[in-house]
Amino acid sequence: MRIINLTQHTSTPDQKLAGLEDLHEGAHDEIRGWISFSSMPSHTDLKVRAEGCAAACREYGRNHNGAPPKYALIGGAPFFQHILAKELRDRGIIPLYAFSQRVTEEIDGVKKSVFKHEGFLPHFESDGFTLEDDIARHVI
């Protein structure tokens, strides 16, 4: 399963094993620009940014695999996620969220709290989003 990373963060090794694909640096910078907010956005600004982000995701997938991506990992400002999810779905891309657990690991004799990737969850709609089989295998 191929998932395009549309978050500000690079993927973890566990996420990469699950199919998460980081964008190359130039594309990642473009996405960061679309999903980062330094001032209060208007509804129009949110829509324009979501459209730009979704279009960039589709184009990146097409340019790097010959086909648009089927999935995209989203995250960040909660007020932006719903509109971004809609724009992705309108382009045939299923938005996903990462699920992780905070666990304590001992590294070189030192206990550290780390986040462990557990899977991906689709963006649910209140009208009853139906999971596809390939997503369902990655949902906890």
C-alpha cells in the first residue's frame, strides 16, 4: 500500500514499512507551506491551501509512480483537516491519520518514552464512511 506523507514530519521506520512515502525535499517544502499557518486563515485561504495541497499530492504521485496515489497521510492543524480531507477525496485520494502509542523503551540502559506506530485510520465522515479491505488491514 502506497501512502503519500502530507504532514510536517518525516516518516518513522515503522511507518515506512507500512507503506508511508516521504516526499522529496522540494515537494515536502511545498506541502509544509500549504499546511502551516502563522496567522488566522480565512475560509477562502483554507480552501485554496487544501486545493493546492491535494493537487500537489496527486501530481507528486503521478510523477513518481505513473499513477495518482490512492492514500495520503494528513495531520496538523485540526481546523484544516476536514477541508483537506474533502479535497483529497474529491481527487480520489483517501485521507488517513497515523495512530501511535507512547511506550517506554530502554536504549543503551536509558529508559525513554517514544511513539510507536500502530497503524493508519481513515478520515471518517458522519454519513458513514465504508472501509475498503486494504485500509481495514491497517486499522487497529
